[in-house]
Amino acid sequence: MRLYSIFVLIAVQAPPGALAQANPLARAIDPASINGSWNGADLERRTNCASPQNNGQRGTYSEYNVVVDKPNAGLFIDQTAITGLRCTYAGTYLQEGSGLSWTGTLSCSDGKRATFRSQGFLITPHEISIRLTMKLEGTETCDIDAILGGSRL
């Protein structure tokens, strides 16, 4: 009961109109901080595919090489999967408050093509996670919910 009384006393003594402190972990993402090599997984959930057997979840180990062209707001990811498949994500980013949004196109060595839009970024010095929604183009037209994730030392 004493702890509750102390909490109430502190809450009551706060000056009227006092603002909560800003989250010290919230900060603007510097796009250039993701430049370089990352190793991790490409996770996908495919739905609404023209060929029903292509619906479902899959994951592939990949190496990502990320290049940010800050003056032109360009963000490019070259992906090499363990299977030998190579894909390039190319687009432009927009700084939105403390976050990023990214839109562009995907093209792969097997002929796969798609448009994409980011749904979120999580970036630390050693971890990256980019959530994407994609729409395949061509003979297969799946909707894809994807996460590109990786780590580095």
C-alpha cells in the first residue's frame, strides 16, 4: 500500500500540462546506416496466386548487399540466395518522421518480376528487417507478404 501511495503522490505532484518524456530509443533512421553486406533469410507468404500450388509460405537463406544513394533517395538491394537465385530490389525511399518508406521493383535471374512497397523497417547496428508487400507480374501474379531479414558483425 505504501508503494501505491508514493506513486499517487508523485502523479499528483506532476505540474499541470507536463509532457511525457520522449522515448530515448526512438530516433530517425539514417538510411546510409544499412549500407553493406547482411546475411539472413527471405521469408514469404504468397496468396492469390494464378497457380494455386504457389500459394503458401517459404523461406530462403540469402546474402544481401545494400547500397543507399542518399542524394537521390535511392535504395538498392542485391540478393543472392543459397539456391543461386539472384534478385535486385531497386527503388526510392522517403524519410517519414522517424521511419522510412520504400517503393520500387524486383527483378530476379529466374525471370520473376514484382512491384513492392515497404510496410516497416527495423534497423540496429547488427540487425535489419524490412517488411514488404509485393505483387508478382507476368505469368504468375501472387500477392506476397515478405520479410527480408539479416545480421552482421
